[in-house]
Amino acid sequence: MGSEVELGEGGVAGNALLPALARAPEGSIQLADGYSFRTRAEQLAGVRGRSLAQVLMAQ
């Protein structure tokens, strides 16, 4: 059974993602493997999320 995840300000983003990004220390790496979460983090919080592959390649 598939379900649609709401990533708007009133859904997952507003209730969990945005508060977590706001609490993250400056300069921390934001791991966001899903394209939609990376996009929302950038659009709503101005935070650039990275995929796991990007993080591992930077090591």
C-alpha cells in the first residue's frame, strides 16, 4: 500500500524536517538521499542536503 508523504510546511517538513535543520549545528552535513527532501530542505530552509554518495565521495 503506497502512501504519499506531505513535504509541505504543514506535513513532514514543517513538523520534523525544518525543526531538525534549524537545530543542526552550523557547518554540519545534512544527509538527504531523497531528491524531494533535498529540494524541500533547500527551498524551505536554505539548506543544501547531500546524498550518501556525495558525502562518501568527499571523504
